[in-house]
Amino acid sequence: MRVTKADIASLVAEKGLTKKQAMEAVEATLEAIKRTLKKGEKIQLVGFGSFQVKAKRARKGRNPQTGEEIVISARKVLKFKPGKALQQAVNVSR
């Protein structure tokens, strides 16, 4: 099963907002996270986890089909580290 933005907005709406207000809140939150990461800043959500953009250097790789050596270009990757509370919640036995 997967959860969509609409599903999250519905859960938020159960807390007393209209569905439209809840969707706007979810959209605004995600947009703020996206903008912050785009600037290269770290986001830390206590009890949930942290997001951080890391730079990866260019490196040599190999095409597994032909064995030919190739250059993998430098890029930025998104790292997520779950918080302790989230990690514990996921690992609770049912």
C-alpha cells in the first residue's frame, strides 16, 4: 500500500480543517521543505528525522554489460536519517 498527498491531507483534515485547508497546509509544508533543501540547508524534524543534501564527487564506474569504463558525473543526493522516535515506532512488534 502507498500513501498519497491526498491521503495525508485527509488525515490532517480529521484534526479539524476542511479538506481544502488541509491540502493547502500539506502543499505549503512540502514546498517549504523543497525550497529549504534546494538552498542546501538541512531540515530537522524532531521525532521524525532529518533531510540533508550531500554532494557526490565525479567518479569512475564500469558498464556491467560491456565492462567499458565510464565517468559518473558529480551530483547532489538527498539523504534522510530517521529520528529515534520514528525508528522505534517502525520497529515496534505488533
